[in-house]
Amino acid sequence: MSEAEDNDILELDSETEDGDVEMALMTDVVYSEELPTYKSMPKGQAVPKVERSEFNGNPDSLFFNDGKRRIDFILVYEDESKNVSEKKGSVMRRRQRRREFFEGSLVNLGVELEATQSVMDEKLVYVKVHMPFEVLCTYAEVLHIKLPIQPNDLATQSSAYNCFTRHFYPSEDVIANEPDYFTAPFRKDQLKCFCVKDREQFFTPAMRSRMAYYILSRAAYDIKGSMKKFGISKLLDGGVYKAAYPLHDSRFNVKSKEPDCPNERFLLYNEWAHPKSFYKMQPLDLIRKYFGEKIGIYFAWLGFYTVMLTLAAAVGLGCFIYGYTTRESSTWSKEVCDPQIGGEIIMCPQCDSVCPYWRLNTTCESSKRLCIFDNYGTLVFAIFMSVWVTLFLEFWKRYQAELEHDWDTVEFLQQEEQLRPEYEAKCIYERVNPVTQEKEKVPHTACGKCMRVSCGISTVLFWVLLIIASVVGVIVYRLAMFINFSVKLRNELKYTKELEPFKEYVTPQMATSITASIISFIIIMILNNFYEKVAIWITDFELPRTKTEYENSLTLKMFLFQFVNYYSSCFYIAFFKGKVVGYPGQPVYWFGAFRNEECDPGGCLTELTTQLSIIMTGKAVWNNIQEVLLPWVKNLMFRHCTQVGSEKVIPRWEQDYQLQPIGKLGLFYEYLEMVIQFGFVTLFVASFPLAPLLALFNNLCEIRVDAWKITTQFRRVVPEKAQDIGAWQPILQGVAILAVATNAAIIAFTSDMIPRLVYYWAFSVSPYSDGSDHTMTGFINSSLSVFNINDFNATRKPGDEITPYWFNITTCRYRDFRNPPGHPNQYQYNIYYWHVIAAKLAFMIVVEHIVYFTKFMLSYMIPDVPEALKEQIKRERYLTQVILHETNIKHFKELMKPVTDNLQDGIEEPELDLKL
């Protein structure tokens, strides 16, 4: 064992000295003894031994050896008696002592255990955990689990959407519809109110696993005086147990031979996770039943998002096709490619001394590519996407409300959620609850909480600044490499005939942009790995109260970091690059050494499109490699290393142990991946209409990849309850609001649409032009200013050795709106520039107000919860109360019947203690 691991164990097991009592209290003490969870073994009581049994040879069994008690959870540890290492002896004894105490605490809580030695590895022992019915009833009440009280006799309304999609759902003969019931939070003293047909089937396997994990998270493994150490998480971190997980009900590709096994995993694989089912709708009810509401709501959101993307992808593809078909006919593209116009326009060098003069028509292909994305269809598409994102969020809220109703999470309140064990363990300070006005325990004072939050904020800001520094580094790389590419590419293309056909495509700007985008992507992935650990550490330090608060806090930190990490380079290209460059005689420099880079001759919009396509494609490929290949290879290697003999029969719990653990954060990274993609689809869609189509293709694969991974490659997750997608909902809304501003700014300041419109409506006719009809002819000439080469500084002027032979004029042109040389205000902004600036600002203000007003009206007109569903919820709530009330009255009458009968017979009876 390494020294670090040994220190972890010693920290876990160390005795507390008198001088360290305060520190120990801050980390391990628990005062709560009210809940049955914290019921401890009496001091001095002997630790009960766990029953040992041999494997009965049934690989599909989900029960103890008696075939009656269901396995609700599995704990795996390494038997110390099989390890002969003397160096590890003391550590092993500590682990054994803690494990025996922990298992004794479980037995004392009413949980039944059975241990079985591994078939494949004699060192491993599997402890099977069973929750008796009485224990299940106790914790069902603690966790406010809703259970059926009566079949739902209300007719459900089918929407037009369901009528269309029902043909794509799996057959009801394969996956039967879940029965619908009126439900109510379980109460142990009202057991007769609930539909208990079979005690073994009353609580579903998902419910049983959830309650088992709740107990495991709070059972004590050591008590020293007033200190109580507890929780399976710490035991897993300390190596006392190697794994803890609920069981899959069968193999994913073979049906179980057990007669009562539902084979839900087998059904999910064949009807959902298998590639052949890519066209089918997701069986959300079965997903929710098997994996829990939290997994179910994620796949419901991902499926809904993918369906909505089909409309955006279709419109974006239409916009792309329009731009592609009109690229040859656009007037400005023709002027650039025309030898008599673009061929006669000599452009100024784009860097100092080593860059030559060049003809405008050399950017013919770049101009045509720009026309594909920079056209009037893009404007329409950007406005459409602003409306689309509002419709997506509003319709998702409605769909989510339907899921809340169907899955019984309408009344799932945060105060019903139990505290995190880590939070409870550090509750050593008292305060008065502002709501109940009663004293309660909290883990830190107001000053301590402020200190923790301040530390978290400062750490996040530091990492955000680190990302900005990396972006500045990439910008400096672009500035430096542009000069190198300008020299090397010119020489390579000049002296290598094989590269001559690529001369029009491989420009210094394009080479710089592509290499910088690849470097940006690599930096993004490296910083991601570091920051993930930092964000988790900060959130653990802040000590959130519940798991929902923990995930929301981590979500906000991670998204803020990812937002800056992924989008900063795109924001730079869209809104900063080429905006402050000066003019050839007086350029702007970074750090006094690097000349600020100009946009590609085709415009910065082309570079933004390149950046987006590289990051989106690279991110999708990398994530799929991580999600598919990595767990598959790990499982393959694990099976290869542990396989002793293929002829051996392996039990269900050992088959699951060979799978990968799901991870502490579960679906967090899946949500994060999709929300980052949502940002690419909405924030910069004006520059890349194909982004929704790429996202659609990625998501069609993502659904099946995630389904395949969670069904076949990972151990079964502990089911969790969730009402919605949590903190991701306001984040999506914030991105949607920001997307309106970014797209309007891209069209106004990054594309050439506004200068074209200004020229068409104002400068192509009198008094600025001789023509009387509005036209785009002459736009290229009007968008280029004139510079006298004699005004070049001697250190910036191109050398004679790189000056082309055909250059025999005294002026060159550059992209800007400035007065020509000889003008009283030479090289200052002309009237055209101020017209364009005014038009850009007016465009942004008008478009933003129109779109925001449209979004507001749509949000107002589309209620979050359908009216029919509101009425149905009220009706069900009313009927549930009536059923419970009538059941209580009936129960009361049954209790009172002997009393009334005796009174009628004239016999006095003592008072009865009636508990309803």
C-alpha cells in the first residue's frame, strides 16, 4: 500500500487526543438521535456476526440462499484473512474492526445480511443486504415515498403529439403500460389505506434500493465517546469496502431464468439501448421505474430537446442550401472574383515588412464561402432561433409538468429531501430556525458560512482569470504565427507546383485560424480536467445542506467555468478580432510588439464558423470516445484479469461487480455536455446555421450511447427522486436570453450585412452615387479605403524582394471606411462609417426589442402547466383526501364496533387508546 493510502486509513482510524477534540468534533460528530437511522448499538453489546453461506449455483438469483429474501444492496470487501502481508496487518485489522461494527449497526437497525465468498476471487466477499417489510415501512415514511391507495379511474387525455408518436413506441406486448394509481405519502400507521396485495411486491426494487442506500449512508462504523463516525461513502473512500451497489435484475442480452424476474434490463437494452431501436421513442416509464426519476427526467429532457432540434435543423439546412446556391450570383462575390474589378484592386500588406501586396481576387473562394453563411437567410434564421429557443423552453415546462404528474413528483418539495450525511456529521452549532422558531443544529456560524462562500467565489474567479490568460496566450500565438505562415506559405506555394491548386484555399489567415482553434480545443480539455477537481473541492468545502443544493452549487460553478472555457475564443473572434486594427500607416499593436490581427479577407464570420465547427466536432468525438470506448475497455481488462475459468457459474452480484461504477456525480457531466452544446446551437447560430443539424446528429447518437452505457457497462445506479432538471433550467433560460443579444451583435458587427444594406439603400443612389436605382454594384469598391504607400513607416513597408513584379502603383486598399490621402482629414473615419455605426446600433436595438417582446408574449401565452392537467391534479388531490378520510372513518368504526356492541349490551368498557 502507498504511503498516501496508509495515511488515509490512519486518518480514518486515528484516535483523538485531548488537544484535537475541537477539530474532531468539526469533522465527525453527530448529535441527531431522533430518526431511526441513527439508532446505535448499546455500549458494550457484542457485535453480531454476519451469516455466511455458499453460493447455491443459481447465476440469475436475486435472493438470499433461502430463495425468499430479496437482495436490496451488495457490499464487497477483501477478506483480510486471505492477505498474508505483515506490513498491512495493522491497517487490515482496523478495516476489519470498522466493517464488523458497521455491519453490526445494520443488523441492529433491522437489516438482514448474508455473506458469500467470491467464485472468481477467493479474497473477495460479497455481503447481501435485505430490507424486511417492517424496516421498509419505517423508511418509506421517513423518505415520504408515495405509494398507491386506489386505481386511478380518471380518463387521461391524449394529445395530438402522442397520437403521432405512439406508433414509434415499443409494443405493449413487450413493455406493458404501468398501472395508474392515486398515491399518497406512506404512513406506517395507515398501512390499511394502501393497496398492499403482496408485501414482497408492494415496494418496487428501485424503492427498496433507495431506502437501503439511505440506511447505509447513515449507519455508524465507529463510536468514541460523543463522536460517531458513519456512512458507506467514507468506508468506500478508506478501502474498508471495495464497492456498494444495487443489483441489475438480469443480464442485458439474455433473459433471466428466474420465473418472477421482470427482465427489465433485458427489455431496456433491446427496446431502447440497442442501435436497432434508434428510431423508437424512449420507454420513459420503464426507465423511470428501473433507474429512478432522476435518470428518467434526464432522458426525457434529452429526447424532447432532440425532437425540437429537428425543426431548427431543417430551417438551418434550408438557410445553408439557400446560401450555397446563391454564392455564385451574389453581386459582391462576383465583384471580388471579377479580374476587371477584384483583379485590379491591390490590397495593402496585412503584416509589417514580410507581407507582400496582393490582389483582391485571390480571396475569391473565401468570398464565396462567406456568402454561404453571410446572407439575408441567416438574418431570418437568427430571429427564428430566438423564437425557437423560447418555444423549446416553454413546451418543455409543459411536458415536464406532465411527467411530474405521471411520476408522482408534483409535491416533491425540497424540505422533504433528507439532509446530506456529510452536512449532518458536522452540525455542532445551534441556531434558531426562522420558520419554526426552534433550535436546530448547523455545521457553521454565519461568519463561517461567509468565509466558505468567499473562498469559493475567489477560487472560481481565479480559474476564470486563468482561462482568460490562456485565451490571451492563444491570441499572441495567432499574432506571431500569422507572420510565420505569411512567409512560409508564400514560399511553399511559390516553389512547389504540387501545392499550386491549394493556393486559393490555404491562406495565412486560414492556417492561423485552424491551428489556433485546435490549440484552443486542447487547452479547453486540459483545463476541464483540472477544474473539475477544484469545483468539487470547493463545493465540498461549502458543505451544502441537501444533495439538490450540492448539485445546484456545483452546477453553477462548473457551467460558469465551462462557459468561459468553451465560448471565450468564439467571443474573441466574433466581437474583438479585426475591430481595432488601425490602418496600414498606423496599426495597433499588442504589448508593443505584435500587430493586432485583421480578419480573413473573407471576413471574421468565416473564422468564427471554422472555430465553432472544430470545437463542436472535436468535443463530440472526444466525449463519445470517453463514454463508449473507455468503460468498454476497462470492463474488458477487468474481466480478462479476473477470469479464472470460463466454465465457472458466476452469480449475479459478481457479474455486476465486473462493471464500472457510475461515479459520484452521476448525470452531471451528461447535462453539462448537452447544455454546452445548447450554447453553441443558440449563442452563435447566426454564423453557423448547420449547428442545429450537427447537434441533432450528435444527440441521436448520444441518447443511444448513454442508454447503452448505463444499461450494459455500468453497475445499476441508486435510484433517486427528482422533480425537474434542477439548476440547469435557469441556466438554459439565461443562455436563451443572451443568445438574442449575441446573434444580433454578430449580424451587426461581425457580418457585412449592415454595411451592404446601408450601401444599397443610401450610398448606391444620389447624392452619393450617380445612379438612380438601388443596387449592390460598386459595394466592394466603397467598402475599401485608399492608402498612399509613401506614408508607410520604413520599418513597416514591404521589402523590394517580396514586392510583386506587377506592383507599379502608389496606393493600396484596405478594409475600412476612412478618408483617402490628400483629404483635409485624411485617414479619419468618413461619413459612410458613421452611417454604418448608426445603422448597426439601430439594428441591434430594434431586433432585440422585437425578439424580446415576442419571447415575452410567447412565455405569457403558453402556460407552464396545461389547464386540463391543473384540473386533473386538483381532482386527484381531492379524491386522494376523500379516500384517506373514508378509510380512516372505516378503520375508526371497526375499532369502535366492540365498544358500541358492549354498550348496547349494558357492559361498561374502559377507554381505548385509538391511534388513527
